[in-house]
Amino acid sequence: MSWIDIGAVEDIPLRGARLVKTPVGCVALFRTGENEVFAASDRCPHKGGPLSEGIVHGRAVTCPLHNWVFDLETGRAQGADEGSIPTYPLRVEDGRLLIDGEAVGRRAAA
Amino acid sequence: MTKKLVVIGAGMASGRMLEHLFEDAPGNWDVTLFNAEPRGNYNRLMLSPVLSGEKTFAEIVTHDADWYDAHGVTCRFGERVVEIDRAAKVVVGEKGEVAYDKLVVATGSDPFMIPLPGHDLDGVIPYRDLEDTERMMRLSETPGARAVVIGGGLLGLEAAAGMAARGVDVTVVHLMGHLMERQLDEAAGYLLRRALVEKGITVRCAANSKQILGENGHVKALLLDDGTELPCDLLVMAVGIRPSVALAKSAGLAVGRGVHVDDQMVTSDPDVLALGECVEHDGAVFGLVAPLYDQAKVLAETLMGRAAAFRPKEVATKLKVTGCDLFSAGDFAEGEGREDIVFRDPARGVYKRLVLEGPRLVGAVMYGDTADGAWFHGLIKDREDVSEMRETLIFGPAFQGGAQADPMAAVAALPADAEICGCNGVCKGRIVEAVEGGAATIEDVRAVTKASGSCGTCTGLVEQVMALSLGDDFVMPTAKPVCGCTDLTHEDVRRLIKAQELKSQPAVWQELGWSTPNGCHVCRPAVNYYLLADWPLEYQDDPQSRFVNERNHANIQKDGTYSVVPRMWGGLTNARELRAIADAADKYGVPTVKVTGGQRIDLLGVRKEDLPAMWADLNRAGLVSGHAYSKGLRTVKTCVGREHCRFGTQDSTGLGVRLEKRLWGAWTPHKVKLGVSGCPRNCAEATCKDLGIVCVDSGFEIGVGGAAGMDLKEIQPLVKVATEGEAEEWSVAFVQLYREHAKYLDRPYKWIAKVGMDWVREALSDPAERAALVARFDLSQTIYQKDPWAERAEPAQARRFQPLADLTLEAAE
Ligand SMILES: Cc1cc2nc3c(=O)[nH]c(=O)nc-3n(C[C@H](O)[C@H](O)[C@H](O)COP(=O)(O)OP(=O)(O)OC[C@H]3O[C@@H](n4cnc5c(N)ncnc54)[C@H](O)[C@@H]3O)c2cc1C
Ligand code: SF4
Ligand code: FES
């Protein structure tokens, strides 16, 4: 794994999200009310809604377009909807956000 | 043969270690004990009860002169060790050297002082030792003394509560959104805050300190970065501790965040051991005594040449403030694959939350009833499989039988004087009396008390009160709850927010017994709206509880781009504005420009990143957000009216502009559109708007509840007035009535269908009530009538619209 520092936890609003552009597409970073941070694809498998614009509640996010709800830990859609979004390894160290560069397709910095 | 043992620091850890040593190997060691504080070992934890006056210092001394005598300890209290010479195996104190065979470093930790300007003023103190405690105690001797505590963690709150108990006027300033955020979640933090406020302590969360102001070298006030000044005579900083490692470091011992020790508590030098808050073991540092006592045992064993190993275990936290019963253990924040179990009892002010990972309990937070804390702590420590008792786990060990959370708890908890029916001012006690007097149906209650007899939105609550009083004799009609997080309906929630004066989201979750930690995408936007509509001054709008369009102040399109619609007051524009719109369309490559049905221009296909800059450009030309995305005032459509049209009876355009300028920016349960036509030919299509005005020779006919969407509705007449001023007053009053009463996402016509047009007419016909509604509307506008574009075009806000990072670019380094 190659951990890349992409910013501070505080850069993401509580119960909110921010985007990171990566070679594998847009990755959304979600910060829950309990201060956990999760990384997952920003693209809803339903019709491509931007999940980083959804409402974050508990450990889930609701897509802003048609209200599919995704579990942020597993990436799976909840309830009757079927589908899932890729999730990515993320670490928090001293308030900094570290994402696994390999998982998001970025070759390790030389 | 006795060996020479030197101990640096007479704290909680070293005191316990010496007890073990003297008990198991009396006479083997010749001990010299240094302490920088001018006294021996005492129970540091108990400084808080000393501060609050519940104990005296003498009661918390753990080892007195007789004890040191009996064990032949040479006490060098009030003397700081300044150097360790490991080569010569000598410790250098301020008053002389002592040789050692074995050395124990137990220097504890140093309070961290934020280097704010003014932090070195007299009267700025930490909270660590007896001197600090006495300083706080002395403060209370000055009548009217004021103190500020920076830091809403365990120490800060104990300091605040202690001083408050002695009559000092205390304000706690906390950087994070809720108190004790490391040990508590938001819900428990809310209950704790409520309890402290009841003790007369002022609590300011999410407050950033900027500077400490002084006068003649003494602290005078704390200045926050929002410009607030908090005057104080003493400022206590309790923002954290750092292991005290300077001495060990200069002696060349391996030091990271703390002094490195192995499982036997030995440092990088085999003759030097260490324990307490000054050490780092396996990457961890310590701040509570429980693990330090384990270290004390292991260190004593190591000195005696026995095998022992320190193993860290889960610690639990309790706050030592009388009346604040909280408990937190394990890890309820970070991690993967977790589930919550939440229990709230609004009547007793109880909140419990368990965090499960697979079949195991990994964390517990409790407030109000912590009796089961130890049991849960045990389950966490022992990593026990709890899947068998999962359903009833939250009820504790005594209750492995299967209790149900009570859906009516919130109503049961209401005091007798809580207002249930807002229209007729009927409180809970009155309804209970009616039931006791024989009323058995909702109609009976209505006849006797008038409760729920007017707008009817409180019917659900009245029924719940009846059900509680009548027990099984009353069959509750099933009403549709807001969502899966609660059993209450929207109407119930709205009434209870008013009746119980709930002014924050955590207050709603707790007092109304929500079953999730912070709601869901269905209830949270609704509750956010209800709170901001009812408490414009006290509640702060929460962007994270809004749907995307309102959060970004632009309409998201199906391809993820946004549309931008500047306001055109009453549909009027001019060449300068049009030019600015054309320029923006060019500059940001807007693919589609469309004229809307609301008489303005829509720029479609704008990228999120471009929004702030585009808004700033439009702002410069005097254009503001048209709120085309919001549950709020959209447009006021007008016709040209008397000024240009031969049929015009009044200045319909002018009235439209006037209404739009008055109403813009207000949040409403759903979108609101107005129309003003200059004569009954109705060119502005006013009769299918939420509020439509048709001008006639003798004045203005106002109607409400029109719609031209999925449902097509014609407005129903509300009133006819003679002057423009009256037309404006009625319009504003109607919008406010709708804001205060309607269910979230009900357009006015739906709401009117529920409460009845007669009720609306009656409510608005009273001039005093109308004036009061207008006054409440205007008060809310002082907060909310702000151009969101201007706010969000500012650099700090604008950053939120950019990606946090772009990893598609090649690394620059
Ligand atoms: C007000 C207060 C309330 C607390 N409440 C709780 C609680 O409820 N529960 C809990 O678990 N924990 C609580 N704690 C934390 C707990 O007190 C500490 O974890 C514990 O005291 C640490 O013990 P220690 O022996 O490592 O350090 P200390 O007890 O701090 O002892 C270190 C000693 O070393 C001395 N020293 C430092 N450097 C030198 C030197 N160079 N030469 C000579 N002497 C030196 C210091 O003067 C000090 O007396 C509280 C702390 C405070 C201040
Ligand atoms: S509504 Fe009447 S006044 Fe207005 S433009 Fe039409 S005809 Fe003229
Ligand atoms: S695109 Fe996400 S729910 Fe439809």
C-alpha cells in the first residue's frame, strides 16, 4: 500500500462529504457525525448520482437523485435496492487523511 | 544487601508502585523519592471534589510522613531533578546528587498550554496540581468573580463545575461541536450540556479562542475569533496533556511521544525504569489511572526480579461532577462493520448507545443511568459473544427478558403544563382531566376542551395523551410516522418542538426518543426546517441536513451539473443585468440558457467548481440568488399592470416587486410562488399560485392555495383589501402562518386541505394575530434574508466546492 495524504479531517464538514479526483474516478470522502471517515466511489450505480452530495446519516449516505441508501462500510445498497459502490482503504492519523494510492490507481510517488 | 532506588516524581503511579514493593520485599530497597511539588503522594483525581468543597486536601493524601518514615524513604519534596547522569548512575537534584542502582522515572505529564497571545498573563493557569486547585478556590472569595475554562473535556468540566459550586460565574469554551467529544457522542454531549447549564454554567461549543486580553499583566478577558469577549478574572486552560519527557530525553533515553518502555516497564537503559503518564508503551500514551496501577504492579515485580508483563486494556471514563451521570467505554467512534443499538428515555433523561462489531460489544456510551456501565465494560474487555442477547442487551443484565422501547415515551414524559393544542392553548393536564371526567373519544375531548378542534394538527398528540390516561380502553388510530426513526408524525414533532422548546437537533433526538443517532435523509431535513422556523435566533441552520440543492444553492441536474438562476424582482430586468448574464454564460461555457416560467433566466449546465466564481461575477452586477432550488420563496410573477396596460387597475408590477423584496430568503415547508395580475384578465396567472393577487378597481383580491403542478388547483379567496400596504401585510402573515404550521414538504394547498380554509381565514382575520405573525416573520428575516451567493463566493466557503485533492495529476515532488 502507498498512503497519500489528501487533507485534514476538518476539511470535510461533520455529517458531510468532499470529493477527491483519482485515476479510477471521483472518490467521495464521507465524515459521519461520530467523526469516522470513509472513502467510496462518488458514483451511484443507479443513475450515476453524485453521492458526495447526499445526506450522511449514521454510517450511511442517501443518494441525492433518487434516495438509494448506501452503507459506507460495505458499500452495499440498503433495503430493497440492489447494487454497491467500491470502497477504498483510508486511514486517519493525527487528524490527517491518508488514502491508499494503489487502490485508487495512482502509482506510488517515486 | 539493600540496593539504592531513586524515584523521580511522587505521583499516583509511583505511590502505588512503592506500596507493592514494600509489601513484597520489605527492607530490600533504600528509596529516595523526589517530587517537584512541595508535598508527597496524594490522590490527584480527588482534586476535583476538593475544588467543589466535597472533600478537604487532608482527606486525599495517600501517603503521609509516618508512612515514608516507616519504610525508610528519604523524601526530597519540593526539589526538582534537573539531570540524570546515566554513566555515573547519579541523579542530580536542585539541592544535590544521589547515586542509584535502579532509577524509576515517574514524572507524569505537563498540561498543554495553547500559545495564544496573552497565555503568559497572570491568572492564566492549567488544572493539574494543588496550587492550581487552591487558586480556583481563592477566586470564589471575590464576590461576582468570573472564570473562563478553555476545554470541554473531563478536566475542564470538573474545573468548571467545581468553581460553579463555589458561586463563581463560569463559562466553558469548547472548540468542538459537543462536550467531551472523545468520550461521548453528540446525544450524550447534549444531555451533559443541559445538566451543566442547569448548574448555571455557560457552555459555548464550536468556539475558537483567539487571544487572551490582559490589564496590568493580569488576565481580563478571552477574545473569541467571532469577536465575542468573555470577561474573566481567572482563565483555566484544560485542553490536554503532554507526557513530561524533557528530563529523560536530555539523559539520552529513547523517547517518542513518551519515554519508551517495554512490557516490563524498562526503558532503553536496563537500569532505568519508567511508568505513569510519562511513558509510551507500544505506541500508546496514558491519561487515566487504571492502566497506571497495572504498570505499578508490573514495575514492582520487575524490580524484584520476577517475570511480569504489562498488557493495556480497555478503560472506562466517568465524570466526577455531582448530578452528571455519564459513562463511556471502549471505542464507539472509529472502525468498520459496526452496528448501533440506541435507547432513549426522555422522561428520565436517559440515553444509552451500544456499538457492536460482529457478535461483540466494542463500545458503550451512557448518560443519566449508568448502573449497567460496569457490566457493559466487562463485556467489552472480555470480548464476549453477545449475539444471543442482542435484542435485549441494552436493557442490561437485570433485564434479559425482552422489554420494548415505548413508542409513547415522549408524550408520557411531558409535564402537565405542556401545551398540546396551540390554537386553543390546551395543555396536557387539561386533557387528562377531561378524560378523568369521562371523555372517552376524541370528539368528547374536543367538546370539553376544544383541543384539536381548530387546525386539527395536534389530533395525534391528543390521542396519545388519551391513550396514556385510558390505557387499553382507547384504541389509537394509526397515524403515519415521519420515518423509521420515530413513531411520531410530522404534526406531533412540530407541536412538541414548540411545547417543549426544543432548540437543537440533539434535543429533538433525545426528548422525542429517536431510535437512530442522528436521524436519516427523511427526518433530518424536516427537523432542521422545523427548528429554524420556530427558533430563528437560537437554532443554527445545518447545511448537512439539507438536500443537495439547498446545500449548494443551485439545482443539481441529472448529469451532476448545476443550474444558476439570478433573481429578477417581479420579473423586471435591465440591460446591465442582461449583459452580466451573457458574459457569465460565455465565461463559464454555459451550454443552455433558458427563460423560465417564473419570468427569469436559467443558466443550465454549470460545473460545481465554477459556481462560486460565477456567483461572484453575477453579484458584482447586482444580481443575487433566485433561490430557484429552495423550499422558500421562488418567484413573484407579475403583469405590466396600470403603468403600461390599458386594462390595468393597479400597479401590479410594483406590488410584485415589493412582495418579492419582502419575502425572499425565507425558508418555507415547500416552495412558494406568488403572482400579481393587474386586472381579472389575469395575465400573470395569479390564480394558480400558492398566493395570488388579482387587482381590481376597488383594491386587491387575495387568494391562496393554488397550484399548477401534479395537481391543478385554483386559489381560494382569502380576503379583499383596499390598499397595497394591507395586501402586503396579509401576504406576509399568510406565509408566516404556513411556515409555522405546515408539515415539511406540504405545499400550501395540501396544508390548507388539512387545516381547512376557514381556520386559515379565522387565524388571519384577527389584526393582532396578523401583526404578531408579521413581526415573527420579520425577526426571522433578520437572520435568513441573506444572499447565499455572496456568502459562498467567499474564499473559505468557496473551497468547499473544489475537490479536496486531485490525484489524477502527476505528483509535483
Ligand atoms: C484534576 C484531575 C482529575 C483527574 N481525574 C481523573 C479521573 O477521574 N480518573 C482517572 O483515571 N484519571 C484522572 N486524572 C488523571 C490522573 O490523575 C493521572 O492519570 C495520574 O495522576 C497520573 O499519574 P502519574 O503518577 O503518572 O503522574 P502524576 O500523578 O502527575 O505525578 C507526577 C509527579 O512527578 C513530579 N515531577 C515531574 N517532573 C519532575 C522532576 N523533574 N523532578 C521531580 N519531580 C517531578 C510532578 O510534580 C508530579 O507530582 C485526573 C487528573 C487531574 C489533574
Ligand atoms: S392582467 Fe390585466 S392589467 Fe395585467 S397585463 Fe393582463 S390585462 Fe393588463
Ligand atoms: S442515481 Fe442514485 S439513487 Fe438514482
